[in-house]
Amino acid sequence: MRDRIERRAAVADGSIQLAPETTSIEEQIAERDRAARDKLEEIRRSLRKE
């Protein structure tokens, strides 16, 4: 029984340590999406001028 409790505690600790990295990845994805939208809008504007 003790092993199960210790294993669950270790998993919980690992989840807490990984949480900040997840946020960072989500922020990176959001930034990439913003950059892609901006580039697409730039391309559309250049096509309208021609």
C-alpha cells in the first residue's frame, strides 16, 4: 500500500514540475499562430495591389 501512495505522490510532483513547460509550449503555439495570421494577411494585401 505504501508503494502505491509513494508512486502517486511522485506522479503528482512530476505533474507540477511539467505544468510550467506546458504553458510555455502553449504560448509558443499561440505566437506561431499569430505570426502565421499576420503573414497571411500580408500576402493577401500584396495580391490585392497587383
